[in-house]
Amino acid sequence: MKPTLFILAAGMGSRYGGLKQLDGLGPSGETIMDYSVYDALRAGFGKIVFVIRHDFEQEFREKVISNMKGPYPWK
């Protein structure tokens, strides 16, 4: 049985000035979570669980989850 990774991403980013979980920083707009999930799957994790705020669920689904559909790795 492969382990499950819980990513705690419910912070508001008030000091940062926004939701850093959703800001693209990679050469193709990858988020920090894209890199975390990619590395976790390569390390042998079988399931990823995101803990987020309900307030930004829709934006999270659009920017993060939609990038993770399709063949691995996503980009």
C-alpha cells in the first residue's frame, strides 16, 4: 500500500499579499503544489489530499486540479 500525502494549503497569504498556493512560478506557470505533487508521486506516494479553504475552492480547482489531469507528469 502506497502512502497518502496531505498538503495543507488553507493559508490566506496575508503577508504575501495573495494566495501563493495558486501563483505560477515555474517556466510554464507551475505552482508550488504542482512541484510538490510531482515530487511526491516520484517518491512513491499513491494519493494526494489537499486541505484548502472553502473560499477559494473554485479557483483552486481551476488552477491546480485542472493542471493535474492527463498523463503524468502534467507538463
